[in-house]
Amino acid sequence: MSWFSLLKLLKFKKLLEAFGSGTACVVCPIEAFVYKDTKIKIPTMDNGAPIMSRFGKELNDIQYGRVEHKWAPVIAS
């Protein structure tokens, strides 16, 4: 995605949230991007972050064995 596309999506209120994920933080909201010394605010938390929240819950459910998934096979002791 180009910066022009990102700005266009923000202008027309089509980009409502952004987040990153990984093994340490699981899911973390992105507040803004910085491009050429300009901070571009993303309204992730202004909108309650429903997609990020759903994604985080799914990952946690897999991680803690609340749902079965091929990424996390159950190992019996």
C-alpha cells in the first residue's frame, strides 16, 4: 500500500484501525505512522478497535488451548 493510498483511506474514513502482532506483545494497536517528519494518526483506539480485539482474543484462545487449532497441538502429559 502506498502512502497516498493510506492518506486517501484516512480522508474518506475507510481506515479505522491498524495493529501489529507478534509473540511478545500478541496484539498491539498502532496509534500513528510517521512519514517524512509528519505524524499520520490512525483512529484505532477511537473506534474501540473491534478487529484488533477479535484477532487478539482468537490468538489468546489458541495460545491457552481454549480452542483447537493446527498451530497449537494439545500435548498430553
